[in-house]
Amino acid sequence: MRLKIVAGNWKMNHYINEAEALITETLHSSPQVAHNHLNIFAVPFPYLTMAQNQVKHHEGFALAAQNCSSFEAGAYTGEVSAGMLASIGVSHCLVGHSERRSIFNEKSSELLHKLQLLIKHGITPIWCCGEQLNDRNQMHHFEVVSKQLNDEVFQLNEQDFSRIIIAYEPVWAIGTGLTASPAQAQEMHAFIRSKIASKYHHQVAEQTSILYGGSCNADNAAELFALADVDGGLIGGASLKAASFVKLISIMHELH
């Protein structure tokens, strides 16, 4: 059975007191987590140890970094390695978020190195893919996502690939208030799952959790989370307040 996941990506938001209060309220207000559910906080680097100290006492909750270095170790000032993250108990890490791809110009070769290092150190990558608005308008969205799959996660062997969580994020729907329609979301998620089945096999595809990311909130989450190939959400703005994040966790709990 695929994991059902609600992951909150805080991006570069909150100061330490706000961060600690948000996690505390979320942990204490959320419904009891079912055995096949997982809730994830993806917090900025300075808050990882604080967050880990809270999350480790609550079953069904996990901690993610928002990024890691593509280098193992060495003279790379300002970088944070996968091994460092593992050493403080981080279990998940975002890779290839659209903001990293577009603003920081991260390329497929670099993202593949990150995937390999995270898996080496026992951390589960949450690998992000998705198309820009012009790609969607020109009907190139399947081509774009297929290339991202082929150039990055499909370079892994089956065993390593099976460690990955995928997040489909239509870039045109991130922080814009726009959301892919349920039909658009299901179509792309089913496409991704079919590509996984073709590359590896049907069982691998059926076990891979694929999240939707793109202005997912309490108003549209129930419809999105109920789709056959949508296994949860990578949540941005709606994860920055405990009440809205808990609402999304509760919606997932009620649906599954």
C-alpha cells in the first residue's frame, strides 16, 4: 500500500519562535496518524535540530531538509551535505524543486548527484518535477516531465528508485493561486506512474507515492487527495500556519 503523505515546505519563512510554535501546535492538534500515513515538515536548515527534537517523539511525523549539496564533503563553503543531514536524524530531503531549478539554475546532473548521495546516506529524496506555463500552453508538459524523469530519477537502479517519493508541481500553479484541475492532476500523475512501470515494472509503479504540489489548500485538497494516482500533497503557503496544515492532514485522514 502506498504511503499517503502531507508534506509542508516552509521555504524561507518563519523565525525560530514561530517555527517552534507551528510544529508544536501541529503535532498536538493533528488526528492520530494511520499506519500508511506520513506528515512531513520541510524546514529551513537552522531549524532542523529543533524540529527533529520535537518530531522524533511523534509517530507518523518526519523531518525533511529543503536542499542538500551535490558534493559529499570538502571545501564547499556554505554547503550542507547529505551525510550531515543524516547525522542529525533528517529522514527526507527535497530535490529539484522548481525554485531550485529556475532561480539557482540547478541542472539534471547536479540533481542526480544529490539523489545518489541522499540514498547513500539513508535519506529519502522527495524529487520534484513539473512544467512551466508555456510548456503547458504549447502541450509540451508530458515531454518536459518525461525528460526530467529520464535524465534524473530513471538513472537510478530499481532498488534506489524505490526509495524515492515524487512530487509533481506544475510550476504555473506554485504560489499563484492557480491549481491544476483534478483532471489535469490525475492525468499527469497517471502518466508518471505509467512511465515508472515502463522503466522498472508495474509493482514499483504501484508502490511509488506521487504527491501534488501547486497551491494545494483546504478548499481543493479533498478533491485532489481523492484522485486515484494522487497520494498526497507538497504544500507551500498552507503549511505556514498550523490550523491550515492540520486541516490538510485531517482531510487526508478522513479520505484514507
